[in-house]
Amino acid sequence: MNTSPLMPSGLAADPSALGGLKALAGQGQDKAALKEAAKQFESLFMRELIKSMREATQKSGMMDSEGENLGTDLLDQQFAVSLAGMPGGLSEAIERQLARQMQGSNPNAPTTPAVPSTVDKVSAGPRQADFVARHSAAAAQVEREAGIPAGFMIGQAGHETGWGRSEIRHADGSPSFNLFGIKAGPGWKGKVAEITTTEYINGEPHKVKAKFRAYDSYADSFRDYARLIVNSPRYEDAMAQRHSVQGFATALQRGGYATDPAYAAKLSRAINTTLSLQRAQA
């Protein structure tokens, strides 16, 4: 297990070791202590997750022994430690929450930081949080106009663009402001951006050239998306499923929004991440 020389190394197996981390925070080493505490909490969470997965996939039998169980538990513990602290992982979200809790408080006062909820820990990261915050106002306005939940729209925009990493751009690199991957069909009279994209044909991915709609702003993209979903008979079921993340995502896939056979599952995860972040940012 790799730990800072200032940090106790037992927390992955013994949560009571958190006291040592709190003491270091009180000695003015709060930043390093927070980072290590977050890493250790992530290790604890990953250990429990691995244990639950193992118990769900293995059946106990008469040949099980106490020694075998101990060995398995130690293996799970070591695996959890090796997974903790990776960039963009759970520990970063925990560290941010711990920092918020300590902000403005007496650093010498004993506190017991709380681990974030499972959804926050597993799904949310800085890029997702920034993406949700950036588009919240435009999505909220379109929700008032069209009735599609803002979180559903932002989640789909996040999924389509890789949370802003892979937005559709013109050949000169300028943004198309197309957040939803809406193609420019024969009836589209506006601007167009042509890119290479992945289409699934008979379940197999293929790279193809395609033309996509381009807008003057992200707000225009949200409005055009809403018009498509509200006015197209293909998405009537999606509009009827606005109370359900899974129902909405499944209806969009059935309506032919995307060719990816796993689209509904991926979209559901993105929307749930967005809803979690909206609650945290409220």
C-alpha cells in the first residue's frame, strides 16, 4: 500500500485510523490529510463493493474454509487499495466534500466526515459538474417551454458530447453548438458541420461521414432538441415517460434516436449522474 509518510496506513482495513488523519489536519497539514483520507475512504468503499460483487456471484459450499475466506478477504482488500486514488476517481469527489465540511470550521475540533452518497461517488467528477453547471440555465428555460426535464436534457447532452470533450466542430475547429448529435437531414435549412462518426449497422460499429446541424448558441441547441422530441411522433413514448429516467431513455432508443444497442443504458447513467449533481449544486 502506497501512503504518504505523514499518513497512517491502516484505514483501508480499520476505519478508526481516521483519527490520525484528523490530527494531522489539526496540525496544519489539512490538505495532505484530506487527500489521504479521501483515498482511504475510497479504498473502504471499493472493498465493500468488491465484497458485495463476489458474494452476489459466488455460492458458498461445504468445501469453504475459514482460511480460504480470510485469503479472499485479504485479496479483496489489496485490490481495493490498488484501485484507490486514481485521477478522476471517487477519492477526488470525497476530497471535495471533506474540504467543504471543514471550510470555516475550527481545524482543531474533532469532526467525523461523511462519505458522499453512492451516486455521487461513482458517477460524478469535475468535468461532469462543470458541464451541468454551464448548461443549467439554458436547459431550465427549455424545460419551462417544452416540459422536458432539464436534467434529462443535460444528461443526454453530456452523453452525446463526452461531457464536452468531443463536441461536434466545424472543419476550422469552431463550435457547432450541437449538443445532441442531431443530424442535418434534407429538411434542415440551417448551418451544417460534417464529421466522421460511429454508426452501428446490424449491431457492428462503423465509421461514416455525416452532416450535423449547427447553431449559433447552446441555447439554440437545447430548443431544437426539444422541438424534435416534442413534435416527432417517433418520440411520443419518450414524452410520456418523463417521470422515469429508464423509461425516457428506453423510449428514445426505441424511437430510433441512436443506433448504439446499449444507448438506453448509457443514457440512463448519464442522466442519473446529472440529477445527482443538480441536487449537490442546488
